[in-house]
Amino acid sequence: MTTITNIVRRYAARVVAIILILALYGLARLPELSYAERARLAAGFSFVQSPLPELAGQSSRSVRPVHPSLERISAWVSSVGASVALNDIEGRAA
């Protein structure tokens, strides 16, 4: 009987820790919305497609020229710049 008691004592803390981790994982999961709930939340939004203004005499570019040391991340720099420009067009404050 003492061997079983020693085994239980040795692994009791590990078993309790595993049970606690599994219980906390169950509580920490993100909630999932049903399709009806998603549709109800999305009903308050509407989007309208509108063309972006273009400057006369300027060709459009997808990747802007950057300093040679930033050439490897030029697409990222261009996308951040484009998002700032869109925010400015919409007239939103940062």
C-alpha cells in the first residue's frame, strides 16, 4: 500500500496542474458567434464603392521608390504609405 501512496503523492501535483490547465483552457477560448448573430451585427454596416482620386499627368505606381537600404521592404513601406494616404483622403483624425 505504501508504494501506491508514494506514487500518488509523487504525481498528484502534476495531475492537478494538468487538470487546472485544461480547465483554464476551456474558459479562455474565444466565443464563437452563430451565423444569425454575425448577420445581425453586420446589418449595421454598409459600404459604397467609389473611385480614388487621381492626379492629372501622373502614372499610378504600386511600389514607391525608397532608399536603397530599404529596398527589401519597399512593398511594405508602400502599403503603409498608401494606408496613410487613404486615411487622409477620408479626412479622419489619427
